[in-house]
Amino acid sequence: MPDTPPVDPRELILDLLPVPTAIVAANNGRLVFEAVNNAFRAAGFTGIVGRGALLHEIGDQVLAFLVSEDTRRRMQLRLGDAVDSRHYDVTLARRTESVGIARCMMSLVDQTPEQRTETSLRREMSTDSLTGLPNRTGFGDLVEERVADGDRARYAVLAINLDRFSRVNACMGSLSGDELLISVARRLRGVLRSCDVLARTGGDEFAVLLGLREGADDALQAASRLQQALVQPFQLSDFSIRVECSIGIALGEDADADAEDVIRHAQFAVKRSKRTGQTEVYRPHLFDIVRSQFSIETRLRHALEDRQLHLAFQPICDLSKGRISSFEALARWTTTEGENISPVDFIPVAEESGLIVPLGRWAMDEAARTLAAWDRMAGGDCGARMAVNLSAVQLQRDNVEAMFAEVLAQHRLPGARFTIELTESAFIVDPDRTLCTMLALKEMGASIAMDDFGTGYSNLAYLQKLPIDKLKIDRSFITGMLADRDKVAIVRAILSLAQALGLRTTAEGIETQELEHTLVALGCAFGQGYFYSRPVDADAAYALLLARNA
């Protein structure tokens, strides 16, 4: 019998280790496995294929370690394809006194089960459980990969928002809503190319990562196909449901190498689409406007807390007597840096953000405080009323009656000293509530004026139904009236209508004496404009009152 080759004592020691382990040495620039344990053999690393794959992946790193002065180094090893790959945590180690000798111990800890579990969890976390599509997280990862490719002109992101989907859930239940979402996803996917990715990014929100060949035209054509896919009604139980959608498009070339930028741009565009009723492509300058408005909202919030706002007062004159009958209180904002921010900029932001409620409450209180101060200086009633604007948004969200009553009580003023100015939009949103509020204000003695009459809906039925006392003719009809027959005709018609209904009228925008005389001849009762005074602070307004009414 041939002699049995002697067993390397190192292998006997290595066999005590439960993980694949080997003694590796460098010989003329090549790696040699001097001793291996049974676990190393069982893992297939001693065969030609296994050894070749191992050395191909980490051979250079092992050689670099052997010629270094390190005593320990770790690295990750992946073998096989993506479907059936194995993952190892590889450790190279040697004793300090062995540094300089091209030999070390290599151990491999199999981390394949952990990696597969992590991959499975990651897949679940990035997938929408209802539709099987990528969710918001998964979609963001896919967009990130496209951004990393560097060719931003070759892709776009489409944000899709289903219109009035919440009504399906409310009327038919969440199960029917889920069924509809699955059907919608199936239709949308059916009109996309295989290279495009559809995701469900929210309750009724979808998104598409679209490859571009012809630039923005490809994105617009895809948006059209997606909308056409939803034209045919969906059948749920006994109901035939029509689903429409709003689509916003963001082009990769408009983003600054950030996946979140592209997605956010698409979401901004879809919000515009919901307002305009057509597919919208993100435009940077529009986003800058919104960002500016968001900045104003943040600064306005602090301005209200720090009392940076103040009121300016513009006189309203009785045209027949030439005396000041009242002042309109106008909110003004001067920042701590001395910047004057126009009401045209901050009032719409306040209404959209809900800040109009604290702003409106402050304005009413400040106007009453000023009027009470004038009365004290005059030793009694100063002879002027205060006109305060009330936003349609505040009318819907605030308890205006209670607020007004509290202000009157705090400053010991009768309601008859106030005129509440409302625009036509306040009468449209919720006519019944508006009527109740107006009646409550009138019971407290306040007058009601319809501001900017003629520029809104001008529904004459409101003039009959609502307890309005005054019409304020918008400055757009007054400015340049003397040179425009049409404007004269419109103003004459408004004045005749007001007279027939027993309403008093105030003309805004009077800038010359000739214009004042014309309006008096036409029968207008009150006037307001730069001819009398620009809006001024409280002290200047009081001085103006004394001088004009002396």
C-alpha cells in the first residue's frame, strides 16, 4: 500500500474552526493556499472554479495586505450572480512578529442568509404592498440611480394625482378604493414602455420615471397616453366610475444633480396642473416664486409674533361736505432690516397659509385701539369711523362675531363706529354663513361695505339678499374715467343701481379735483384716494382729521 501523505499539523488546528479558514502565502507574486480546513474545502474554495473565483475577487487585496505592515484587514466578498450570490466577510490576520513575512490566515464568515434577509426587507420597504409597484422610497432610489448616471437630459419624472379619488373611498369604502387603485395601476402600466418605471408614491398619487429620446416632447406624449388610459370608466360593483388625473412633469436637466429635487419639481408641477386643468411642465422661475412666498410665510409668522406690522390710515371723505367721515385701516409690514413688503405680496400668502386669521384679529384690535386713542385726545367722539377689511378666508375660519364683540368691549367702542369691508368672494364661498355673520355684525351696530365692486362676480342677487350698506367702486373704473366714456357709463350705472337699492357709494382712486367734481355730479357720496391723502400713520391721520374737519 502507498504511504499516506503526512497531515499538515496546521490543518488539524484549522479544523477546530467552524468557518472556512486557510493559511495563505505569496510565492513569486502568486497566492498559495498552504493549509486549509475542512470547512474551506466544503465551501468549494479548493476546487479550480472556487479558487479561481476567490482569487479573482480579492486576490489583489490579499497580496496588498501581505506586503503591508498591517496585522489585520477586513473586506467583503461576493461570489456568483445577483440571483444566486453568496456573501462573505473576509478577515486577514497575522501576528505582529510575522509582519514582513508574506503569509497570513484567511477566514471567511458566510453572511449570505443575513444579506438575503436584508435584501428581502429592503425590497418590501421599497414596494407598495397593494399594487406591487415601487413605493415612494423605492422610486426615490431609482431616480437616484438615474441621477448618478450623469445624463440629466435623458430622463424625466411625471407626478400623477388622481382627481377626487377620496370620494370613492368615502362613498364605497376602502376595499373598493383599493380595487380601483389596482385597476388604475394596471392601465397606467399598460401604456408605458418596458424601460419606463411606474410607482405608487402616495394614497392617490403615482409617478413615472421616463426615459427621453426627443426631450420634453416625449414626456408630454407620455402624459397624454396616461390620461387617455383613464378615459374609459372603471366598473366597480354596480357603479361606472370615471377617473381623471392631473400630471406634472419635471425634466432631469432642470434638477441640480439631486433625485429629491426632480421629484419635488414634479410634485410642484402637478399642483399647478390641478389648478390649471392641463399638464404642467416644471419651470424654475415659477418654483422661485413659490419659494419666495414660502419665505414670506415664515417671516410673516415671526413678524406677527414680534409685532413688526403696523396700520396705515387713508381718509374717506364725504364729497358733499368735504369732511373726513372715516379712515380705512390698511396693514403695512416693515421688517427689522427696514424692508417694506407690499400687502400685494403678503396678504395672499397670509390667506393661503391661514395666517390671515391672526393678522385680521390684530388689524381689528389695532384699528379699535387707534380709534379709542383719537377719542381720548379729542375729549370724546373724534368724529370719524374706522373701516376694516375682513378676508373671506377669515370669515370662514374664524368666529368673527365673537372677535368683534371682544374688541368692542375691550376698547369701549360702539359697533356703529366701524365699517366692515368685504370683497365679493366672501359672499360666494359660503353664502349662508356669510349672511349669519353679517347680520350679527349689524346687530352690534357695524356697517357692511362691499369692497372692489365690479371686479368680481358682481352678482346682483347678493345686493338684494345681503345686508349691505355701501358699495365701494373699484379704482380701476375711477382712474382715467374722464377720458374713457365706457368707464363713465359703468360708474353711472353702478351709482344708479346703488341709489335704487338705497345703498351709499364710495369711489376709490380719486386723484384730482376735477374727478371729484364729476363724481359729485353723478351722485357719488364718498371718495377715497391720493387727492385727499396717501395712507399715513396714526398721528398723521389724526392731524389730518383735525385739519380737514376744523
